[in-house]
Amino acid sequence: MLTIFSNRVYKSTLSVVDVFAIGQEILDFNSAKHHLVNKITTRERTGTEFLRDGQSLHMYTKGTFGYNDYFANSIINAANAALDSRRELHQLNIRSLKNQITTKKKNSRNSAVTWMVSWPCWLPVYGYPKRPSKPIPGRKTLS
């Protein structure tokens, strides 16, 4: 497929000042997103509200970081996307661990059955080896 129009901007076509300004904006955006993700996560875990009375998340983001509406909405959307991704990954990890546990339980049951089948029939299953009636000299007793 042929691309006729592209929004891609190459660093070599821009001045050094513009490249530095864009890099700084990206850093500021990511630090704001990180701050917002941490605040929302803390609110979910502890139940403490970081927003003032009746304040929206949008107004908090605008007031804290000084961005306009477009950047504030973009930061909120990016933070919510990161949180959703983390929740989904957490659910996948839980499912994976549950599957591992059930597999281990199945294997341990199967190995117990194999062990019981391979146990020599002439040895008693319970009480082997028999406990000595008299204590062995030099050995501590459990009682």
C-alpha cells in the first residue's frame, strides 16, 4: 500500500531548538501521566480521595500541570489506558497462576497414585518403618 500523505516528522528536518522542545513536552506529558496513574492507583487501593470537593479529574489535571483541555484529556485517556492494561495483565496473571496450581495438584495426585502402586505389597503402608519400643542411645526423642 502506498502512503501519499504522512504526519511523520523527522528530527533532521527540524531545528535543534524545536527538537529539544518536543522532547521536553514528551517528558512532561509522560511525567504527568505517571503522576495521574499513581494518584488513581492510590485512590483505588486506600479509598482516600485526592480530588477536592466536586473537582473533576479533568480540572485537577489542568490545575496541577497547567495544560490546556486537549492535553489534559489526552493525559487522562493515556492514564486510564495504562490502568486498564495493568488490570487486564493482572487478571491474565491470576488465570495463569490458577492453571499452574491445578496442574500441580493434578500432577501431585497422579504421582501419589503412582507411588502407591509402586509401593511393595509386602511392606505395610502405615507405620513403616516401625518405631523402636526402646529409645536408641544417643538419639533425642520427640516426646
